[in-house]
Amino acid sequence: MKNFTHRLLAGTAMIAFAISAQAQGTYPNKPIKMIIPLAAGSAVDNAARVLTQKMSESLGQNIVIENITGSSGLIGADRVAKAAPDGYTIGGFNDSILTMVPHIYARMPWNALTDFDPLALAATVEWGMVVKADSPYKTVADFIAAAKASPGKLNYSSGGNGSPQHLAMALFASRADIKITHIPYKGATPAAVAAAAGEVDVTLQGLGTVTSLIQGNRVRLLAVSTEKRLAQYPNVPTVDESGLKNFFFNSWFAMVVPTGTPKEIVERLNSDMRKALADPATRDKLIALGVTLRGSSAQELGIATKAQFEMYRKLIQDNNIKSD
């Protein structure tokens, strides 16, 4: 009986190995689905459509994007987590889904650190702090000084409780040691418009969301939350140089796969992602969308996810941030 069990287990392992080897040897032999748990037209969605178009050419198969929204990304991410780990389902996530949402909801249908394998950090969406065009605050230092002079009087808008805008300003306030009041709106765009209308004193937003408001002179871009000044805004300082040292914030366009996806497939997808980012036309299209190209390894994304997961866990707990 013992020998039979050993033979059975060995045979099963050989069959699984043969299937895996066959799948990898012909991969991909059908279209690949990228599930984006965000709305069509969002920063990640826009970047993904440009990148996957080029990736599809080198893969020899189309990457079909499916937007599955709802519950701050929980529903779409759950589809990725429970998909077969065969390389035919990719998740196109922002960092909120991987590192913020898990700490906001009391019950989670998936584990951000164990139900996904990292594939790559393809790009980051850069952010900036904006105020109404005629706001008295000319610099980040001006805003911090005013907030310290009147604790709780100044306010900021966000796309909702637990949204990236909420967490970005909560992090800013924590680092600056100021008390400011959170005013949640139903989405990033209404939150940006609120700043333009003077309904709130400030907002921290992805630049893609506020570009038209900046160009229309409806808001003033006080600073960008990047490590270096951006080429498209050469005269706008960073937050670091204009009032709050070592404050950096952006959004991710991260690519993940279900846990257990063969390493060879992950490496193939990562390689094709890098090739796509190296294409001049693709690079130009992505940069025009206000993103910074990254093209990280799977390992680098894994390390960054764990670090940011812990940072936001503490921030969310300290500020008692919960879902609506």
C-alpha cells in the first residue's frame, strides 16, 4: 500500500509537471485578460490600455482589459485572486488596492500579501497639492504655517473616506504635525472641483485629475509630491523643497497575478512589459498621461508592497480611518 501511494503521488506530480511545462512552452496560446478594479478612464486604466497594446504585439496574443469596479476595488481584485494561476489573468491595480484597502475594511475576501504574486510596478502616477487660483497660500510652507496657527480650521477634500486623497493628506498632516479637517466627496474629480470653487482650502490629487483645472487657471499647483521637479512643470517646486522635507506621494500602476503562477510566465510577462516601456512611441504616450515609467522587477514590487502595506496600516490605525 505504501509503495502504491508513493507511485500514485509520483505519477500525479509528473502529470502536473508535464502540464505546466506544456503550458509554459506554448504560452501564450490564447488571449490574456487584465482585470482592472477601477473605472474606465482612470489613471491606471488609461496607462494600462497604452501599455498592453504594445505588450500584445510581442506576446502574439491580445491582452483584453476588463474593468470590474465596486467596493474600492475589492470585487475586481477578488476575481484576480481566485483565477487560475496559469498566466491568463493579470491584475492591473493601484497601490490603494494592495496597501490601503486591506486596512480599511473589517472583512476582506482576499489577502493582499498572500493571494497575489507580484509581476511589476509598471509606472507611477504623480501627484500635486492644489489650491484655488486666488488662494492666499502661495507655498506649502504658507499652508502649514496657517494650519499651525489655527488647528482644525483649514480643510481639505478627498474622493471619500479611505480614498488615496484622504490618506495622502492624512500622511501630510501627520508629517507636518498639523490638524486639518477632512471633507469627503464622492470621487476624486468632485474633490478637485471643490478646491477650484473654494469649498475647501486644499486638495492633494493625481496630476491627471487636476491638469485641466491647472491649465484653465482655476487652481494653483503649489507643489508636486515627487522627489524631483517634473519636466511638464519645471517652475513648480516639490513638497520636499517648499515646506515639508521628505514627503513624497504617488499612485501605482502595479501588475500582479494569482499566487502560484509559474515563475517562467511571470518572467515572460515582465520581460514583455519592459520591452513595451522601451518603445519610444509607447513611452511618449504614457508620459503624456502624467505617469513616470518604472518597469520594476517582480521582486522589487514585492518588497515595495510589503513596506507600503505596513506604512499605511499604521497611518490608518492612528487616524481611525474606516470605509463609508
